[in-house]
Amino acid sequence: KQEVTQIPAALSVPEGENLVLNCSFTDSAIYNLQWFRQDPGKGLTSLLLIQSSQREQTSGRLNASLDKSSGRSTLYIAASQPGDSATYLCAVEGGMRFGAGTRLTVKP
Amino acid sequence: DAGVTQSPTHLIKTRGQQVTLRCSPISGHKSVSWYQQVLGQGPQFIFQYYEKEERGRGNFPDRFSARQFPNYSSELNVNALLLGDSALYLCASSLVGGLQMNTEAFFGQGTRLTVV
């Protein structure tokens, strides 16, 4: 059974810091991994989708990497801003398995 | 283009009642998935439908059922509501479905169900 874990559960950083969020999964035979952002009480916003054949994807200040052999993905956020404050979730297998998320707070 | 739309946005029901939640996917998307998200946790997969057929089912009791219509919209039904069914119910649409889904999933804003 695929298990997805996100560490840390919560993170608070000052504005301008670069930061890394982690996602690990137990079964390396995944087809894809997707990162999402969720604001309180809202739906999920897709950030990046990494296919199993890819190593990384970039969008603006975001960069996500995927290492299937070690069962890990990282989301790198450059020059963090208060507007980045949200919960970040990773999901594998077309969203059929989510991690619990990392709650990020960026302080002005 | 409209995104994924869900209705209603909020709902309050009594234990034992039945509820129907609705989802309209992005135009052109043929797959709809349903999720339950309890406060403080990640979404839990309930169902996936693609081309009007069930393509995946999560670990939920038979009180939960769903269907997809010819226009690819979908309904999630929950019977005999329990207090523990209180959650945010999310719908996601994508171009195709199945485990080998290599397309992005786009989510609606969810329906907040409260069971009292």
C-alpha cells in the first residue's frame, strides 16, 4: 500500500528565504507526482506535475524534483513571500494518494 | 473557461440523512474524481470516473456512491450520514483517468458538509 509522507508538518520562515518542502513515498513504481497549494477552507491549486520519466519541473519561483529510486520529491520555493503562505500537498498516482501537507507561513 | 465547479458550497445535514453533491468538470475533461478532506489531513480518494465508468474506488463504505453523466458531470451520494462524514468534499477533473493518469488534476473549491 502506497504511503505518502510530508515533512515538516509546519514551517515558518521570514520573507525572502529560500525553502524546501519534502515528500516521500513508499512504492517507487509511480506514474506521476503532483504538487498542490491549498489556502484555508479552499480547494487545491495545481502547482507542478512531474511525470515518472522526468526529474524536475519549474514554474516561476517553484522547482520540483523527483527521485523515484529513493522515493522522494522536493518542492523548492525561491525568495519566499507572505502570499506563499498556504498548505502544500503532494500526491502520487493521479491524486489517488495524498500526503498530509506542509503548512507554510511566510512572515513579513 | 470555467474551472471545476461544485455545488452546493456549504451544506448542513442531520445524522441518518442522505446528501447529494454535484461537480461539473472543466470543458473537455472526461474524468472526475471525488475526495474527502478532514480538517488537518490530506484529501482521501473516494472514486474516479472516466467516460461514465468507475475506474477507481478508495477505502470508503458502501454508503458512498457516485455516478457520471453523459455530459461528464458527476454526483456523489452519501447515505445514512454519520457525524464522521463531516468534511470538505473535493472534486477534481482531468483529461483522462485511470492509474496511469499522466495529466494534471484540477480541483474545485469543494463542498463543506457538516453533519449534526
